[in-house]
Amino acid sequence: MDEYIAISINALVENAKIEFDVFLKSDVNGRSNYILFCRGNQQFSPERNEELLNRNAERLYISTKDIDKYLRYQEKNLKCIVEDSSKSSLQKSGVLYQVAKNLTQDVLDDPKSGQNIGRASTWVGNTITHIMQNENTFSSLFEVTSKDYQTYTHSINVSVIGLLFGKYLSLTPNELECLGTGLLLHDIGKSILPQDILNKDNNLTSKEFNIIKKHPKAGLDLLELMGDIDGLSLKVVIQHHENNDGTGYPYGIGGSDIHLFGHISRIVDAYDAMTSDRPFAAAMKPFATLSILKKENPLYFNEELLREFICFLGPKDQRNKCRIDDILSTTTSVAK
Ligand SMILES: [Fe+2]
Ligand SMILES: [Fe+2]
């Protein structure tokens, strides 16, 4: 028997071809019937959109077997969706996050695919358009981010937080594009490391930690092979674990030898890891995280940028609504 999943009532893009069947649901005597509204491979005309609005339906439905087609449709039409003034900031943020989940998983599954890398930079461009549109994007993007730490959700979160921070720092559109792409791909080198080490709790042996430390260089090598990634994006990939005091990895460089994007990514990377549920630590609230970054490990970070980051984020990260209680535990450590 077919199963169906609800999609937003305004998920369809006018004048774009729909590549999957779309259904409306009617409940009769406690039984749900799914009635075909639009067959796949048809253009969604303004008249059909009008018809849909007149029906006052709350949701549309697609077959669960068409979920992949639906995600690709959203990705293909992302620019139209982001620029559509009839959609709310939250709806746009939700679509951006869905699309990012799908494409980041594809990037990590097949890190040598130039096509996937191209999809990543297109996504960054659309996210920048969304962020530049209005101030609401900050809260709506934070609302849709996941707090479960997996490499792909972490990659999306740091890219989104980094882009918002970059906007706050008045970076140019081109710089934002390079920063966002670098952050989305910053841990791509992890895709070729043994997964059992990556998923292990915090008690890594020094041998295992040395393997983890290879991921920035592995990521750089992978992306350099593709040829067309901007050097600024590569700075993020290679320097996101370098500490301001020279105690980081892979090269142990510090201070002004680290590029601005390296400093930004070190802060954003640690912040997202600590505010997410990891295998060995529950998510911390934003305030506790910022306190730890500032008080306990100030030498890891560029002081001025950290101060800016706290001003930028302190009062705004809405994810604290669903976080565990603030515990400034002595066992807590900054993400390595
Ligand atoms: Fe990393
Ligand atoms: Fe990371």
C-alpha cells in the first residue's frame, strides 16, 4: 500500500515542472483518502495554483517513494523559493535546511564528485540571498538547525552560523560565498577516515587522535584535486583547527599566520560542536558555551573576533529553548 507524506501547501513553484504526483487528503468517516491533484511531469500553472488556493487545503501530500524526487525539485527551484515574497522566512529556511541535508550527505558519500561540490556552492549562494533579504533570517535559520551532531548537520550549522556572522562583520558577497562554501565543506576530509574512530566517544587514544588530525589536510587534498574551489574556501578547510596560540593542528600555526577565515571557522566550529548533542556530551546552552569559550580557552581563539562573536550571537541564539540546563561543568572541554 502506498504511504504518503505531507508537504507545505505552498511547496510548489509556479511555472516549474513538477516531477512527482501531488495529492490532496480527504478524511471520510475516520479514513484518509488521497486524491490526485496533479500528475508528475506537468507544469504547475498559475491557474492550478489559484485552484489550489481556492480549495483552502492545509497540506499537500506526496508518495513516500517520491521523497528523493521532491528534494531534487526543491534544490532545482531553490532560487525561486528563496526569492518568493509570498513565502515566509521560516518556510525558506526550512527548505534551505532540507536541501542542505540532502546535498551534504551526497557530498560526504561521494567527496570526489565535482558535481556535488557545485551543488554545495549553489546552495551557499541561495543561502546568502536569503540571509541578505531581512533580519528575520537569523531566528528562522536557527529554528530549523539540528542539534544532533553528525558531520553533515554540523557542516550545515557552521556554514549557516558563519554566514550570519560574516554578514555581521560586513564581509563582501564574494567573501561570504567563499566562507560559506569553505564551512559547508570544512570536514569533508572526515569522509575518508575510519567511521568507527569518528563515532567514538571522547576517550580517543593518541593514535586515534592523530588519525582525526589528518582530516583538514585530507579535505584540502580532496578539494584541490577538483581544481575550481576558491583559495579562501580552502583556508577554512585547512585552518579550522589551528589555535590562535599555535597549539592547534595540522601545522600549529598561530596569530596572524592564521587567515581571518581560519580564525572565524575555529570559533564557529567549536561553538556548534559544543551546542550540539555529541556521542560523549549533551548539547550545552549558547550562554554556557560562550562563557566557556571566553573564560576557559581564550588562547585558542582570536580575542577580538571572539568578542565580536559574543556580541553577535549572545542574545540571539534561539536554540536555547530546546537545550539542556546551563551547566558549567568542570568536565566540559572545547571541541578539539
Ligand atoms: Fe574539523
Ligand atoms: Fe567541524
